[in-house]
Amino acid sequence: MDRVTPNSLTPKSDLLQANLERAAPLLAKLNAEGISHMIGGESVPSISGAQFETRSPIDGAVLANVARGNTEDIDRAATAASLAFRAWRDIGATMRRKLLQRVADAIEDHADDIAVLECIDTGQAHRFMAKAAIRAAENFRFFADKCSDARDGLNMPGEEHWNVSTRVPIGPVGVITQWNTPFMLSTWKIAPALAAGCTVVHKPAEWSPVTADLLAKLVKQAGVPDGVLNTVHGLGEEAGKALTEHPAIKAIGFVGESATGSAIMAQGAPTLKRVHFELGGKNPVIVFDDAELDRALDAVVFMIYSLNGERCTSSSRLLIQESIADKFIEKLAARVRALKVGHPLDPATEIGPLIHERHLAKVRGYFDVARKDGAVIAVGGAPHDGPGGGHYVQPTLVLGATRHMRVAQEEVFGPFLTVIPFRDEAEAVEIANDVRYGLTGYVWTSDMGRALRVSDALEAGMIWLNSENVRHLPTPFGGMKASGIGRDGGDYSFDFYMETKHVSLARGTHKIQRLGI
């Protein structure tokens, strides 16, 4: 098979040159060494010797051979996590904080390499991946600073007893992450687990294994003890299933599709696993006629076409009030036509190739679905001839849709926006809630009373009023309905990775009933 080389990433330009030069030695090393598991602090192949290839969505060329884990490899990793758990649990909060801060430092030191590798591995535009690497460091730093708070509880005095609660780490946990912005998403799950005192077995998405391998190495280089973070690569139906079924793993944090979440819940049921799911979304952005329309337009475009539309929180349904629909859509269509699709390492690129040929086929399939259902594709709706001939599609805008069409109900997970007009506030809420998902909602209006009414009525775990998605790390992140179970962020993460323990101290004054006298 062809290997990725600097020349295979052509065409070159002045804007690409610096990133291509940075990529060349990283790719050469990746080609030569491949990707192994990290288990018990050692880089090891699969016990079976099996491997799979990971390819770049830019041109389909092979990036590396990757160890293909199975039940035996997961068992080895779970055993390593179990053996490391007590020492990691009992290490002082100050030392744990120091180690996780070192991980954050290491991520920052390698941020440029992480961004370049992520672009080549996932097809995401460099302008977003550069920031994602920095956010990953912020995730580790934020939870490192919370190590001393992880065991905090409540003081609940009674008349005869002094009652307190505390939290203790649940044990070895499994983390299964999605292929979109994989490095940042992995840290969002792994950092709080480590800060809580848990050990981790990480199963990255098989479509984007490159930076997960780098994260495992950076954690080891930072001095985190062996076995605290273990990474096993492989397919979901093999390594992923084995992880969710393993009796030593006490909880599973998963990011991905809703159907996969259902399967994981079933697989973990016999061992009574705690689960946290961040799943799909078909999120509405509601624009009322009294909104600050220029800012709303910026947010609408950003929240569906950034990150190739491959994000769970994308606002993939635009609900626009009828009185302003025509003018708003005219400006929106012009912006969509002007989006730059190109090489992900080009700093000017806004949309890169989609992650995988199977995902490309899925997104392209919705072009036919839209037309068949009677909607109108006003912009896009076709593949794009991008550099390298990879998995490119045109950013797409669908008009003339009704709420019950598949393009208004199903998660496309690409640069694909469906527009639905509404008459008034009541209809906007009705349409917004008329899907199986409930992750996020975005509301644009100058009427704060309306904003509060609508945010209260929306069936979604997170609402942004007059804003795009701007994460604040202490706040709860998660969805309702088919969009997930549980919340990430701040103490909400500790609620998942830790058990709450109640301790009652008697004052020595209460009467104890005497039996058998």
C-alpha cells in the first residue's frame, strides 16, 4: 500500500508549506513505527499480532499499521489498571495535581505536532485543531487543580449524629471516544477520571488512532505511574465490546452514536456498570425576528460548518421566523457558497475532507434523501474535488423542509444544514422538541422574557442564548432523550467517576433500643 509522504500531501502553496514541513518527520516516524497499545507503561503489540491500517482522509494513503486489540489485550489492560489503582487512589492530591499539570505542560509543548497529526488523521481544518490541542491542555490543567476538591462532600449535622459525606474513586474505568476532535475529547474524559483517582483503559476510535497514541506517550513521559492510563486500539465490536463487558471495569464513559450507546448499556448490564453517554444530536438554532441578525448569522454558519459539521453540538436545524426568513436565508446562502473547502493543513481552509469513506457515503446519501422527500438543496449537495482527491463534500444548505422529513429528524453529522420556518414562539418550541434527540439548543432573540421561556421549554441538556457553543469547564455538559446519560464538567465529572460515601458520627447521647434483656 502507498504510504503518506510530504509529496502525497500536495498541492503545495505558501500557506501549506510550514505545516507540511512540520508534518514530514512526524509522518515518517509514524510510517516506520506504527501504533501499538500502551499497557502497564509498555508499548506492546496485540497478543494475536493482528493489525489494521489507518488512512488519511486527505488522499486515502496509509498513515500507519495499528495494533488490533481483542479480548486478550483488553484483559491485559484491565489487569494493569486494576494493579495500579490502589497506589494511584492513595497518592496525595498534591502529587496527583503536579503530575497532571506535567501532562498539561507536555500537551502544550507538543500542541503544534498534535494539531498537524490530527488534521492529517481526521481531515479537520488546522484553524480548529490548533485550538483543540490547547483546549486539551486546559482540560488537564482544570482537573489537576480540582484534585484537592475531588473527595469533598457535605456536612449534614443531626440532633444526635454528625453526618458527613465524602467521595472515593470508583475504580478502574473504561473510556471509549469518538473520532471527531479525538485528542480534545479524550482529555475531556480521561483528565477527570485521573484527577478523581481512577485508573483508565482507553479505547480510541479506530478511524482516528494517531493522537490517542501520542497522548498515552505524553502521559507516561510526564511521570504518571505505569498502568494508570492504558490504551488499547481496535474495533468497537472487538476491543470495545470486550472493555464494556470486562468485570474489572467499574464504569464506561462513551462518546459516539446513540445506537452504540444502547449496545454498550446492554453489554455492561451483567456486571452492573455505571455508564455515561455523550451521544448524538439534531440540535435547533432558533432565530426570532427581533434577534441581532448579523451575530445570529455568524453563529448559525459557525455552529454547523466548523469542524466539518462532525460535532454532536452542531446546530443542524435552523428554525427561522417566517417574517425574516427570506432575507436571512439569502445572506446565509451567500455565506455557505463562500466557505472554503480545501486541504486541512491550509490555514485558509474552513472545511476539510470527512473522516472516512463510509462516513462520506452516509453524508452523500442524505443529498438523495433530501431530494426524495421533496426538499430543495439550495447550496451544495455534491462531492467536492479537493486536493488529494479525498473525502470532500460541498457545504450543503437544504430549504423547503418540513419537521417530519428525515433531514429534519436524523443526525447527518456533516456540513449539512436544514432550514425550517416557524410562525411564532409556540411553534418554534414544538418543532425544536419534535425529535428523538435533546443535546443542545440555541436561541436568538432580544426579548429576555422569551429567551427564558423558550430555554425552559426546550428538551435539551444545554441551551445557549444569543451565543454559539462556548464551553465553560465547570458547567454540566450532556443531553436528554437519545442524546445521552449523565453530565461532564467540574464536579459533575466527579459524580460519575467517584462513589459518594456517608459517614455518621454518634455524639454518644442517643438512646439505643435494648433487645434480649
